[in-house]
Amino acid sequence: MKLIEAADATSIITTVIGYFTQNWPALAILIGFGVGLKLFRSFGNRGLKGRF
């Protein structure tokens, strides 16, 4: 049972990796958006004294 689960997990991981290597621009945009949002939030927190 554990072997089957592990095989499923590895196949899922390889599928996801394959998907992201094919669509790396989308992944880059997603990461960039996440980083930008994080920076914007920390900047907003400093600017609005914790109201944002």
C-alpha cells in the first residue's frame, strides 16, 4: 500500500514539475506576483501603522 502511495506521489510530482518546466513564464509571473504582494503588504503596514 505504501509503495503504491509513494509511486502515485512521485508521478504527481513529476507531472507538476513537467507542467511548470513547460509553463515557466506563468510560474515566474506567479512568483513575481507573490513577492510583489508581500512587499506591498509590508510597505502598507509600515505606511498605515498596522491598519492595512
